Amino acid sequence: MNDDYSSFATQSIRVSRPRTYEGEHNEPIFTTSSFVFKSAADAAARFAGEQPGNIYARFTNPTVQAFEQRLAVLEGGESCIATASGMAAILAMGLGLLKAGDRILASRSLFGSTTLLFDKYFAKFGVMTDYVPLADLNAWAAAIRPETRLLFIETPSNPLTEMMAIAPLADLAHAHGCLLAVDNCFCTPALQKPLALGADLVIHSATKYLDGHGRCLGGAVVGNKKYVGEELYGVIRTAGPSMSPFNAWVFLSGLETLELRMMAHSAAALQLAQWLEQQPAVLAVHYPGLPSHPQHHLIGDNQQQRTGGGIVTFEVAGGKDAAWRVIDATHMLSITANLGDTKTTITHPATTTHGRLTPEARAAAGISDGLIRVAVGLENVADIQADLARGLGV
Ligand SMILES: *Cc1c(COP(=O)(O)O)cnc(C)c1O
């Protein structure tokens, strides 16, 4: 594994290229479900773990391994396991590291399916979850119980882009013998490296910015060899939420432009957020790159998060009807819940991504009916503004 390049851009292009013996320049896709052995003795040695090598694609596949090694280097982690989706990554984390009686302590502001996975499915197996406000360190400290084993956050959160300082939360977790997992989907390692700040596990939905073009589902967990390379790898190998080699190949090429894209998404999002702040019909704009954001001090070159990222959320006066009017007045923006795409997407969280929550839970998470989330793509910003201006009555 040629992981000794120091720059992110070079690592994202050059680390770990799977090769056949044909001299191909682009990474090959190994579309094979199993691998052959030279002899019966060879097969036995490989199954016994005495000889390295591939056995079956649910366990390992060279294209998938190349993606895992490249992402591990970019996140600064020892090990990475790739999964069929972001949710499969969170499922594998729970299956691998938690047991009945353990508790999760999580931010109240989480991706909707993550909350549902914890409350409905992990709970069936005796793993319960407590929730606290993301940015309140005292609340985290007060809510840790003797059974708490894992702290779980997204920063920035979806959809309100609330942020939390990772380093003090990691210290708190470790002081209580807990692990800290950070869902790094909104930032990617191009903007934020949670492991360097003390987190134990990084979760990815590769579906979003790692692909970057809205083509494939995938996920990953990055961390140390013991937890990720051994425990979680065992879950993937046995339970089978493995990544397809075709998807891994798409993500490998996605990683090659990750830094360029994240900087471009961020620059466009900042411009859009500044423009939205000036619109009379807009009550509030949530974007980490704006000085008005409560955790803006965490943004900057030597800070936790390099730039503000690509997600801008804003609230219009007039509740759901007004929000739907803005969304329906667009011609170019894609009305879809996905994010991390070259195409700008627009979503009404209260009736889509967070529609399964009760109205009380939605209110507690601060998701009002007038809230609109825009995942800023790579089109010309003036065109994105013009598309939103119509519904805002500009
Ligand atoms: C999309 C998303 C997930 C889930 O990923 P999938 O690939 O859709 O399973 C998890 N966390 C966050 C923050 C997300 O945006």
C-alpha cells in the first residue's frame, strides 16, 4: 500500500491501485464472486487464515479493498471496511461493538434513518439510545450512564448544520470508557478528520460526497484495526452487507476529485448563504461558513472544519405552504432528498427526510415547517440563485 504521500490530493488519486498483470492505467473492476486457489492445500491455508488472499467477494474483493485503503489513508485511520450503504455501516458498527444492555448516547440531531435504526431495531436487541442536544457538552456529561458504551454524532448535523467540537467530546467519552463515532458524511476527510481530533470511529455514507455524482449506494467505517479491521470486518464477512466492486470503482474515481469538489461546493454554498441572508422572505439561514452561525469559530484552515461545506438550510416566513411554493417554483434544482451531488438538490425536511418523526420530535430537533435544505451542487451560483429567487418573490 503506497500510503506515504503527504498531500491529500495525491493520496486521493495515487493510494492503493488494484492491478492485474495487464498494465492497465485505470483501476480494474474485479467482477467475480469467488477466487480460485492453486491447489487443495492452498485453499485450506487461505481458509485457515495462514495465507493472505481473496476467497469470496463477501469477504474481500481487490476493487473494494482499494477503496477501503484509500479512504483509510484520507481519514488517517488504520483500517476501513466498506459497506453496501451508509446505513449498513452504522448497522455493522452496532452489531460489531455493542451487546444487549449497552446504551448509545446520541445527538438529537441525526439523519432520520439513524434515529429509526437505533430506536426501533437496536432496541429490539436490548441496545437502547439516549439523546442530548448536539452542541451542549454539559448535557452529554450529565447523560452518560454506567451502561453507555458509544457516543454518536453528526457534525454538521442534518438539516440544521449545527456543529459540535469533536476533541472535548472525545475526551469525555474516553474518561467514561466509551467510544466516540462521528458520521463525517457532510464534511468528508477533505474538510474534517475526526480521528485526528480523538474520535474512535468515522462513519460514511459514500452515497453522498465520496461518489459526488449521485450514482451509487455505499458506506464505510474507519478506525483502528481492533474495532474496524477485526470486529467490524467480521460482521461484514459473516452478515454480508458488503460493497459491490462496481460501486467501489465509482467511489475510487469519486475520491480523486473529492478535495476539488468540496472546496467548490463550499465556495458556492457560502455565496448562496450570503445572498439568502439578504432576502426579506427568509427568516433565518443556517450555514457554518456564516459569521452568524453559533459555531462559526470551528471553521477555518487550522480549525476542526476547513470550510463551511455544501449544505445550506433556510427558513421562510409562512410555514409549509410558503416552503413548498419556493420548492415548486424552481425549474433547475432537483427536488430530491439526496445530497452531495454535482446537481443542486432541494428538500423540505419536515415532510420528507424527517417526516417519520412525530411533530413533537421534529419540534425538539428544531425542524420547522418553513425549513428548506439546499445541497449546493456545482452549477453556476447565479443560476441557483435565479431558480430560488422566483419562489422567494425577488
Ligand atoms: C445519507 C446519510 C446516511 C445514510 O447513508 P445511505 O448511504 O443512504 O444508507 C447516514 N448519515 C447521513 C448524515 C446521511 O446524510
